[in-house]
Amino acid sequence: MKFLIILFSLIIFQTEYPHTAQNKDFMVKYKFEKKADGKTYMLGHITFQKNNKNGINTNMIVEGHRIGTVPQMDGTFELELPDKKGQILVWNSKYIGKWRFDYEVKLSRDKDFTIGDN
């Protein structure tokens, strides 16, 4: 029974954030969500690769825009996305370099009827 609970938890955790981006310093797991205000958001969790701790005090901005966020104490974040494609700039004072990763908004058809063939 305990095994089934653990397995079920792992399945739920993996599907919570279907996208992953990582480099030697950070791992970002994320998903896209269209909210009632009509805007698209990236929701996710960031951790440090070195010690697997939550990526608090990490800056995340949408490249070319004045939109950014800092993760909560539990490593979760919510970032408004102005475009369907772009780059996220990530940096933390513990690490010398800055890191960029590409995103392309992909929403499921049941959440966003403006994407894809209907």
C-alpha cells in the first residue's frame, strides 16, 4: 500500500510541471496557464542543482520586457508572459554567470481554445 501511495505521488508530481529547463546551476520545472484576466503565466519551481534546495533570491525576468519575479520561500514562482515565445533570464548572487532558457507557450486545448485547430 505504501508503495502505491509513493508511486501515485510521483506521477502527480511529474505531471504538475511538464516542462523542464536546466543548466549546471539551476533546474526549472514549469507549466503554462491562462488565467481569467486573459494573460498567460508560467508557473513553476526552481532549485539549485548543487544542493537541490529551493532557488530563493533568484531573479527571473522575461528578456526584453520589464516583467520579472522572485520565487517564494518554497521555490515556486508565477511569471506573466507577454509573448508566446521568448527567453527567461535567470541569475542569483551566488553564481557568477547569468542563464537564459527559451520558452514556447503550449497550453492544453481544454484550457485555451485560441491555440491550434478547433
